[in-house]
Amino acid sequence: MKLLRRQFLYLGAGAAALSTLSRTANAQAYPTQPVRIIVGFAPGSGSDILARLMAQWLTERLGQPIVVENRPGAGGNVGTEAVVKAPPDGYTLLKIVPANTINDTLYDKLSFNFIRDIAPVAGMVRVPYVLVVNESLPVTTVPEFIAYAKANPGKLNFASAGVGTGIHMAGELFKLMAGVNMVHVPYRGAGNAMSDLIGGQVQLMFDTTQASIPHIKAGKVRALAVTTTARSELLPELPTIGHFVPGYEASGSFGFGAPRNIPADIVDKLNRDINAALADPKGKARIAELGGEPLAGSPAAYGRLLAEEAEKWGKVVRAANIKVE
């Protein structure tokens, strides 16, 4: 009996060792074929640009083509659903954007739960927004703007790239925390919104720093402040909104996810390679050019960030009673 028990224990230990060796071998071999990065927005969007940048870096590191596939629609939900339904083998990744942490609350009948069904792989970049106003608006500072908005309730229109986008939510959070009444005007894309801001059809906008800087420098719009807790290196002369509205912070966090149940060793390998690309001097310089800061860290740390963002923006969606038409 003791002999049989000893043999059983040996067999069990051997099976566990073989399983560990198999997982290690899989991670070492991965990838053996092209990897897709699904982007839930159109080519040329900010998320698409970042995805293609990382695809280039990962292609060099992994030795396999990393292909970007655009699946626009429903505020990024079409692309997210495609990844949720994909095999959890590491060959389909999701370009995570700010909308992902907003949509679970914004949309009533999604076929998935983002936090539950997408495994965090790695962060890539955090991008600040900047509050810009039409040149004709008689304000040059955030306190002046708040005073003007309170003196003219409901008369200021703020543009965004669409309902539920990061720059829309930055404006809604400002409304709530500053106690001002502004009217949201959604557009199909930030470019169209900026055109109407310059033309005076709307009076203000929260936009990414990278997209706004050419218009700021050309004197077409006036920048008042950035939305992050620290000043932007690209616009160091601007204060933060939080300096005048304590506790205010809004930014766009971008990264990568995969279908849940993806093997942990593959996640770890991707995480190491993405972090290495972000730490490379060329990678850091390119991220800085885009107006962001690297968002390196472990999958667990990135997962915590996503959960915190989902909770934060969920509260804003409910408080502002935001609906998707």
C-alpha cells in the first residue's frame, strides 16, 4: 500500500512538473504566428496611432508580424467584443482606450463586462488633456472661465469627439466639480470638434495636448490649463485645473488587454516586452513627442488602474445622467 501511495505521489509530482515545463515552453515559443491588435476606432485615430507604434516595436522584439486591425463602431464596443470572443491564446490583443472604462456604465445592454472579460496585459501611455477656448471668449484663466460660466449658465457649448469619449468625460467631470452649467455638443471625431471651436460654433473643448498644440501655437485657440495633476512637459507654462478645482484630474490611459483566461506566462512575456519598448530611449522619446508619459508596470497594477478608472467614470456617467442616443 505504501509503495502504491509513493508511486502515486511521484506520478502527481511528475505531472505537475510536466505542466510547468509545458507552460514555460509555450511562453518561450510564443509567438509562432502573427499577432493581431484590435483597435475599436478608425485608422488615424489616437488609439490607432498608438497601436501601430507598439506594433512596430513588438514586431522587432517578438520576431513575428504584429498586425493592427480596425473594428470601429459603438464607441469601441465592436472591437472589444471581437477580442472578448477570440481564443485566449495571445494572438488577439485589444488596444485599451479611455472609452473602455466608461462604456460598461454608459451602455445598458453590452454582451460583455470589460473588467471581467478582458485580462489586463500592460499599460502604454497616459495622455493629458488641455482645456482650450475660442479666442473671442473673454477669459484667460480657469478662475475667470468659471466666473464667466456661472454668470452665463447654459450659454457655453463644449465640444467633444462623441458621447462617452475621454474628452467628453473630462468636460462632464469639470461641470460637476466646478459647479458650472455647460451644454455638451458631440461630434464625430475630435478634428471636427476642433474645427468648430476655431470657427466659434462652440466655445470650449477638452482635447489631447498633442492635437491641440498646433492650434494653440498658431493662436487659433487659447489654452487655459491641463487636466492632469502635474503640468505637461509640452505645455509647461499652463497650470493644472486641479490647482483651482481641488481634486480634479482627467487623462487618457492607453494600454493592451487580451481575452480572459489567456495563459499567465504569455501575459508576462508580452508585459515584459511592452515595458522594455517603453523603457527604450527611442520609445520614451516618441511617447514624449505624443504628449504623454509611459504607463509601464505589471499586469496586476494595470488591472487596478482600469478598475479605478471604471469606478470613477461610472460615477460621473450616473451623476451627469449621460445617455447614449
